[in-house]
Amino acid sequence: MAQSRPDAAPWWRSAVIYQVYVRSFADGDGDGTGDLAGVRARLPYLAELGVDALWFTPWYVSPLKDGGYDVADYRAIDPAFGTLAEAEKLIAEAGELGIRTIVDIVPNHVSDQHPWFRAAREAGPGSPERALFHFRPGRGPDGALPPNDWPSEFVGSTDPVWTRLPDGEWYLHLFTPEQPDLNWAHPAVRQEHEDILRFWFERGVAGVRIDSAALLAKDPELPDLASAPDPHPYVDRDELHDIYRSWRAVADAYDGVFVGEVWLPDAERFARYLRPDELHTAFNFSFLSCPWDAERLRTSIDTTLAEHAPVGAPATWVLCNHDVTRTVTRYGRADTGFDFATKAFGTPTDLALGTRRARAAALLSLALPGSVYLYQGEELGLPEADIPLDRIQDPMHARSGGTDPGRDGCRVPLPWGAEEPYAGFGAQAEPWLPQPEGWAAYAADRQADDPGSMLTLYRRAIALRPEFGDGPLTWLPSSDGVLAFARASGALCVVNLSDTPADLPAHTELLLFSAPLDADGRLPQDTAVWLRA
Ligand code: NOJ
């Protein structure tokens, strides 16, 4: 494992972290589903890409009703992906290549196949087993109405967040009925999760991503949202901070790091999670959702840096993940922002334009202070895929009544070899999600030696990333629609989002560009450049 020098800034303050969605990364055993053997075989690719850490979306035993975010056993690997022994080997092998591992813990809910929930279902109303979850009688005649009015966390879903069991009691699930919410006021729930953290830190993981991190704590009365909106009965409750302080004490014993999935519009509330004795980092969804617009991006960057500064935490920069529309598709649309509420089938996109902007956005995000997350396939410039209706597996689609395309379009198995069956994902069986026509054109082997490819751009940018990393950012004077800033190393980043070519600031060296400069040495539209001052 690569160790930081004792006097050096901690690795996670400036890391490039690559998100692996195991099911779609690489299929080592040829059954159509990605697995740990596939990841192990591709570790040299990840090392060559130059990433510092891998974040694995949940790889635990799961009925996969929500892509693994329905965990039946947090201490075992799903047999479709491999074994615990293989995970240990993978963590060790990645470490030998200087790559750390981050696992994904899902504390808000478990699978309905988790032993705790199976026992609770069996044990019946009033049992101690049910106290680990939120069971309640229903309302209305015969208790036939759900206990409260909370809406589903899947935006666009009108399904209730309560399911009734044959014995008449209802249980709470902010996501699907197969994901019952845990009762975080119960000491056994806290104890169990601290043990799970230790289990994975003992296995050499360097960090933990915390799923739905702001949702765990509930108002014990479970009041209607309409009548008790403040404080919110289940979002961002103050009790959470005590939970994360205990987690931090566990992590500190292993030098482990947290990244929280915290979707909160209020910057001050968001920053509370990043106080020195809580989480180290949290995902920056304001930047991820931001349209391709210079002013709005600059505001997002400034707000992000300002909200992190008082607590001393580094920012994170994310352009996409396994839940949102792929960047090249989004940036080629009329509306270049991301919003779960506006996702729709058949939104037109200009992929050439989107790709040009995504290349510029890559250089922008990799030049910003803090850590950067890449989602597998982003480095290949993969577009969002249209999945045939009868192949969509994401519950978000069905729970929207079929109006939301769901998230499978960004989860399509990766293309590795242009000339191989299924674009080299795994030779023998058809992948679990279909790859669209033309997928092979994006294959990693085709891009590897192409100086103009997305993969080459990412490799070069990550190699130069130490010029940027953690530390201050200073905006430089620039014309409308142009973002220009300097970093302490003397490296500059300029991004032109205006419709006219932009002059470059004084510089001694051109480090990297997302598209060539024009004949007059100016920066064309939708292009980014890295310079040395
Ligand atoms: C956030 C995860 O990123 C998403 O994929 C999942 O559906 C929900 N949390 C529920 O666990």
C-alpha cells in the first residue's frame, strides 16, 4: 500500500477516486455479470489511468432489487461477484499498485432478505425484532391506510413508503419495499454498523462511502410531513452528527476516511457533516447538477469552496455517477443541468457537442482543489444508453409508473475490446444489460493509443494532476463566459464557455488542452486548457 509521508497532506485531500460499479465493469467468468475477477484483471488499466483509489458500489450479498443497495449480508460478497477471499486479494493487489479501496456502506436500510428483517417479519407486532425497524399500525378503518404521508425518496415515484404485512402492521421504506429502513434510535443498529466498519477496515480498506447519509435518523413520532415539516422528520436531523462522531472514532483507529452521500441544498447544514470530528468529505452534488454555464459553474465552485473553508474539509468534484445521466449526453442537451425530476425518455442530445464539453469539464474538475471522483466509463466518454423497455431493471423506472427512464442507461457494461464479442466485457454470455449499437467504438483498446481519445485525455490529465490537487484557487480576470484560475503551483486552467475564441493569460508552457487552440493561438468555444504561468 502506498503510504503518505508523515508530513504530507493526507492522500484523500487531493485524490482522484474511480467509482467501480462491479456488475458492469468487467466480467471475469463470462456469465454476463461483472465480478471481482474482472476488476482484478483490469487493475493494470486502472493503475495506468493513474487513479489513487477505487470506490466500489455495494458488492455484498444482495437480491439486487436496487443494484446492490439492498444488502442482505454486509460481511460477505455476492456470489455473482466473487468471494470475500477474492475481495481481500483485490484490496491487497490494488494496494500493491498504489491504489486504495473504498467500500460503500448502506446504513439507512437493509434488504428485506437480511436476517434481521426476516426475523422481524416472523416475530410479529410488538416484538424486539421489529424494534430494529420502523413498524407501525396503519391509519383509517382497519388500519388500511399508511401510517404517515412521507413521499418516496425515488423522485417521481408516487408509491407509498410503507408496506403492510399480512399481520396488519406496516413497515417504513424510503426506497423500495425490499429496502426496509433501520431504526437508528436502537443501540443494536449503531453497534452493528460500527462493527461492520471495523470488519472492512480490518480488511485493509482505506475508506467508506456512506449511502443516503442524511436520511438515517427519524423523528420517533414519525409525524406527517405536512404537519411537521421543521425540523424535517427524516432528512438532516441533528441526531445524525452524534452517529457520525462515533463512526469517526472507529475510522480514526484505522486511519480510514469517509465520503458521505449528502444531498442538501443548505450549504451551512451540509458543512456540519464535515466538521473535524465527523466525515472527512462529502459528495458535491451542486457541481454535478450544474448546467454548462460559466457564471453558474463559477458560482457553484465559489459556494463549494466557501462552504468547506470554515470546517477545513476539502471539496469533492463529481461530474457523474451510477445514478445520473452520463456527462457527454447531458452536456449535449438543451438543458445541460441534471435533475432527477426532469428525466424523460427521448431527450435529444448532440453527442459531438456533449463530448467536446465533457472533455473541457474533465480538465476543469481535475484542476479544482480537493478530490475528484470519476465514474467508470467517464474516461471512455460513454454516452447514456437507451435501454429497451423490457430490459430495464432499475426500480426507479417501474416505481415512476414507467415514465422515468431509470438509471440503467449509465450502468451499461463497459466496452474493453473493439473486436471482441460484447465489446470485450466478457466473452461468453450476453451482458446483463444490453450494450447499444456502436458500443465497440468506445472500447478501451481502441482509445488507448489514440492521442485524441477521451481515455488519453484523462490519462494525461491525471498524470498532471499533482500540479493542482489541494490548496487555494485564485480567479484570474477573464471575459464573459470564460473561467480562468491559478493554483499555487503556478498552474493555470482556462475554460471557454462563450461563443467566441478567448485570449489566453500570459504563460510559459501549454500543459494540456481538451481541443487544439485556433490558428491565432486562442481558446475555442467549449475548450479547456492547462498552462504554466
Ligand atoms: C443512493 C444510491 O447511490 C442509489 O443508487 C440508491 O438507489 C439509493 N441511495 C438507495 O440506497
